[in-house]
Amino acid sequence: MSDPRPRRPRLDPLDVLAHGVVGLRSRPLRAALSALGIAIGIATMVVVVGIPASSQQALGRELSALGTNLLRAQATMDERTNALPPVPEQADAMVEGIGPVTQASAAATTHAQIRRTDKIPPEQSSGLTVLAVRPDLLRLLDAELVAGTPITRENEGLPVTVLGATAASRLGITSLPPGQPAPKVWINNRWFTVVGILAATPLDPEVERSVLVGWGAARTWLGFDGHPTVIYARAVEEHLESVRDVLPATVYPENPARIKASRPSDALAAKRIAETTFSGLFLGPAAVALLVGGVGVANTMVISVLERKREVGLRRALGATKGQIRTQFLTESVVLCLFGGLTGVLLGVLGTAVYSAIKSWPAVVPLDATLGGLGSAMAIGALAGLYPAIRAARLTPTEALAAP
């Protein structure tokens, strides 16, 4: 036997969407004002996540410039022999073999004596340190030149030198005028040509007070034995502590206690604190703004149900089910909030970009902030429209059509 009850009409998604935007199209100003509340909340969320993220990245760059991923392993004097340990000449290459290490280099104190000219008595030396360095040391330390050229693989075996900022000032060589003969300094009874002058090197002030010569030149003319006294290493920040733990044994396996490895920079701790602090400080205002926007949408939807009782009654009389009525008003609420969410995301991204440009920060808008904003808008729309949708569905055709 066939079912005598009439079939209820089914609505496809496009019909549901069309019915859901009827109220919005008929009252555009009210819908725009309600969406504005959601837009302000979402924009606030994006801004208070994006601006701290931009500031955090800018701060991270500044802290990274302070050497947050730099380690320093220095040989220490043996009190019994009053001598430094014979660290292997290829210790920097051994350190580069540690997985998280991205770059390593070496330097060594040559104990050579430097004077401005050979006319100055030896007992009146400048008191500056002469360091033998690998060609890649200055790049590892992010050292910059104010004049001239650095120690390179091409000139490291030649009698040339690069002056640290403090050393240059003490020696009275603060510039290298083009077209004029390069100045020279007297190191261990031999002239060395000054080919470069460094700017300040905050990552290692010892370099500022030193005169740098190539590794090969130090061995040839300064009696350097080839054993480094300091190993520098840059490593992945997440593994910095573990690299520091194995650094002494890697540099001098015979007696790791003779190697002192520097602890990670305090700037690294500051950077890690910044990464976990910024965003949490500002999410509270965003949540309040979203709550206010949600209340506004709920109020709009309740008023919409009260004003459209006749429409609801007519649809029910024409065969619309309670579920279809609920879906209509719920869709209207979600569409309203989604429109507000999209507007809010655009405003938030624009606000973050403008503020970051003013502060000269990189503009960063986390993807989870934009997706979270849209998801929050849709969730608020569903919650705000739930009660009005249920209330509209409960109206009987006679009650709705009899409404004034």
C-alpha cells in the first residue's frame, strides 16, 4: 500500500541559501550593522595576533643578531704545566660534523707582538692581541668592514692584516683612503700590510681589540704552531644546549675539561620568552569583542523572527517543515556572521600591514588567526541563530498568520 501522507518538499543547498539571505536582503542596513559587530571582533582577533607576531619576528631578528645561536669553546690554561692544551688544528672541522651545527670556525692567540712602527721599542708595544683566524670567521661573527677587504682564502698566507675597531683606534689607523699606499704595522719584526678595518663586533669584543692575520701567514712568519685556542660554532637554536654539552669532547677528546664552552646567550632566553608571551596578552580583548558581536547578531535574529511571523506562518501553511524553518533562520545567522568574518579578516590584515609598515616590521598574519577568525564567525553565527531558529520553527501556521 502506498503511504497516503503527502511528501514534504525537499530543499537543495542552493534553495536553503536563497531562503537564508531573504531577511538580509530585505533589511540590508540592519544586517550590515550586525555584521559590523562581528567584523570588529574578528578584525580585533587578527590584529592582536598579527601585530604581536610581526613584532615578535622583528624582535627575533634583532635578538638573533646578538648571537642567540652562537657557541664559543675556549681552551683554558693547565695550572700544572702553565700551557694551553694542544687542540687539533682541524677542531673546527670536527665541530662542523655535529649534526645541529651549521657553521664553525677557529681562531688562535699567536702571542706575537705588534707595534705601529719598528722605531717603537719592544717594551712599549700596543698591548693588542694578534689572532690567527680562519677566512670564514668574520662571516660567522657577522662582522662588517668599515674599510678595505677581509682575510680570504687567497690572502690568508700573505703578510696582511685586518684590524679590529679598538685595535685600529689604538694604532691610529682608522681609514684606508683609496689611491694611497696601504698602511703597515710591525708584527714580530716584520711588516704586515693593513688591508681592512672592522666595525664593532658585539658578538665577540675580543676581536675588536685584536689584529687579525691569516692562518697560513701566522704559521709562516709568526711561529704559530697551528693549534686553535677558540672554536666558534653556530647551531640550530632548538639543539643549542645539547651541542654545548658535546662541544668540549669534540674539540679536545683527550681532556674535555680543558675546554670551556660558553652557555647560550641570555638573548636566546629572551627570544624564547617573547615567542610564548606576546599573543596571549591580547586575546582577551578579541574574545570580548567577539562576544559583543555575537550578542548583537542574536538580538538581530530574535527581532527578525518577531517581525517575520506572517512569513513563517505562510511558509508553514504552504508545507514547509519545522526543520526547514530552523534551517532558514540558522542559515541567515551563519551567512550574516560569515560576511562579518570575511570583512573582519580583511580589516585585520590591512590593519596589521599598515601598523607593521609604520614600525618597519615584517608584516606577519598567522594562517591560524585568519582561519580561526572565520571559524569563530561561523560558530558564533550558529550559536546566535540557534534560539531564534528554534523559536521560529515552533510557531504554528495559525499563530503566525494571526500575528499583528
